[in-house]
Amino acid sequence: MRRVMAALAAALMVSGCATVATPEPTRPPASPAASAPTASAPAASASASPSESGPVTAEPEQPAPEWDVSTASSLQVVVNKLRPMDPPDFAPELVPVSTAQEGGEVVRPELDAALAELDAAMRAEVGEGTFVTSSYRSFALQAQYYQNAIASFGQAAADTTSARPGHSEHQTGLAIDLMSTAKLCRLDHCFGETAAGRWIAEHAWEFGFVVRYPEGADAVTGYAWEPWHLRFVGAEVSTAMHERGTRTLEEHFGLEPAPAYAEDAS
């Protein structure tokens, strides 16, 4: 009899410990059916060691994006003295420039949207907006500009400032020549020393633009410094170029430098 009473007392003590260890004051008393034991997977301990919870694996490194630098309609297409437009008569979708302009300037919609943001930011910080003097150029207009440059400066000098027909990135609809609404230093190196020129050189990348022909990069781009010439490439590319310190599209995309046209190379 004493053994039976001792066993009952022990059982009551064990049941009492279980109830104290997991109090649930807000829940109603469980029914006899609900209190029946059920099989369940053991919960993982919060203090489990790495070996107990499985090996920790690092996220796989994402591959660098593959940019399309050859298709004429691509935002990243590269056009230079070694990479002409293909096809030569390419004409993109165009919209009127929505900021101040010379008159009748048209660009790709992506460029215009980004330019409007850049213009608003520059007005807020510098007090001057952008004034576009040149934008999309057809093959025929390129030929006219190139012949005018030859007549004014001779072909050798013209080739440092004006693209031959079919080799101008203005034909992509993604390039603009600009100055500020103060209209200082039109198509002149001194634009780079104006408040607007310095702001553009420092901040254009934030809006997806790059100064396409930076100072001292003639041997890569084939053109003299043009602080007024912006090229839209998209914010992802312009940000990467800014972070890596690459100044030209040729360097950034690992393309061959284009200091001269293929037929002029010695």
C-alpha cells in the first residue's frame, strides 16, 4: 500500500512541474482530448551550434550584367570612330526636349525624362537650368555638319571635333550638347569652368549621364574634351563608372580605344 501511495505522489509532482514550466494563463483549460500527447518534431534550440543547425553558406556572387553595346536601340550602345551606327540609317523613337532648348530638339524618351530631373536639381542648387543646343542628328545632318567643319578647320582638325556621317552618337538619340540657361560659353571649353559646367561634371552621373568626351581622353575616345556633351547610358552604368573611376565607355565596357577611323590608321 505504501508503494502505491508513493507512486501516486511522484506522478502528481511530475505533473505539477510540467504545468509550472509552461504556464498559459490566457488560454482556457484544455479538454481531456486536447491534453492527449501528440508526436511532433523537436524545436531547434536557439543556442544550437553551427554544426547542429547545418553549415552557413554565403550568397553566391551575382555575375556582372551583360550590356548590349552593339544594338543601335540599346541605351548602352557605343558609337565611335571604329564602331559606326548599324544600320547606317537608324532612327530611334524620339520626343521633343521638355527643358529649355534651341528649338526643335528631339531625343529618346529615356533621356528626356532623366534630363528633366537633372534640370530641376541643377536649378535648385545652381539657380540655372539646362539649355540644349543639339540633340538627335540624322545621317544627312551629320554629313552637313562634317562638311561644315572641314570647310572651317580642315579635315584633320574636323576629325577631332566632328564625327563623320554614321559615326556620331547623336544619331542614337542619347546624346546632347548643352549649356546653362545663362547661355555662357556655348560649345566652348570654358563651359567646364562655369558653375553649371562644374555642377554637371560632378552630378550628371546621378541621373544616368556621363560626360562622353572627358579632358585628356582623346587617345581613347578620338575627340577633344567636350564638357558640354552628355551621353545618357542609364543610372546603373553611370553609377558603376563613377564608383570604379572609369571615365569613358570604351574603358568601362572593355572596348578597343578609337583614336582614329580604321581607314586612317597607319
